[in-house]
Amino acid sequence: MNYLPTFSDENHKKYRAILDSDIIHVRRPDGRDIDCILHVNPQLKQKALAMVYNPTNRQISKQLKLPLYYSGLTDKALIREQQKPPQEYSLDREYMVNIAIDMLPNSYSWFVIEESPQLKIKKLQHFYSSSFSRYLFFISNAINTSPCRT
């Protein structure tokens, strides 16, 4: 007997926000190969969540191409299958990422996609450096435009 993971109530509560977000049908359901639905929201911690189904009576192992354009990710993504440790993937020029899937017959799995921590640090560094630059510009303009007192 194979153990098939379930998307429990606990997971549904944990990922409620992304599950209520926009949906992209990655692969059309035809009953002959896998079916994949991608939930995306660039405003959340979980930028995307892919639900992958295998409706066939055979095991399927293949590369699945996920379109992450609407997730807001541009360079790298952390992707983890269910509760496994995340792996970092690079996005191609079309904001797509290839993940290897291995699906048992009549099973499903999910992949959580988040922003890479290195990218978060770069964004914060850019924000603070540009904010500081704007602050210095504001101060220098305020000093230069103030009336001279003699």
C-alpha cells in the first residue's frame, strides 16, 4: 500500500490566501497526462502554489514547466514539494522554471513557490540605499534653498 499525501485542513488554512488568489491552468486536463493549476499572488509570502494531479493509472516522471511571470518573481525562486526542504531554481528569460515531478498513479502533489532570501536582501539593500540617497538629496536641497542670513 502506497502512502498518498493529503492536503489537510491544516495546509488549507496555512495556504488559504494563495489558494484564494488568481489561477493559471498550466496544463489542460485531458485525463491522459498530468493536470496542473498554479495559484499566483505577488503580494504574498508564498508567491505561487502549484497543484499537480496524475489522473492516469500509470506513474509519470517528467519535467514540468511552470510560468511564474504573474508571481512577481524575476530571477530565482525557492520551490518545495509539500513539506520537503526547498530548492532554489533559476527562472529563464520567459519567467519559467522547470521542475522534475514523479507522480504515482491517481495521485496529486503541491509545490510552494517563494522568493529567494538572497533576492529579498538585495531588494532591501536597494530600498535602503535609494531611500538614504533621496534623504541626502532632500537635505542638500533644503540647505541650498534656505535663505542666507547675514
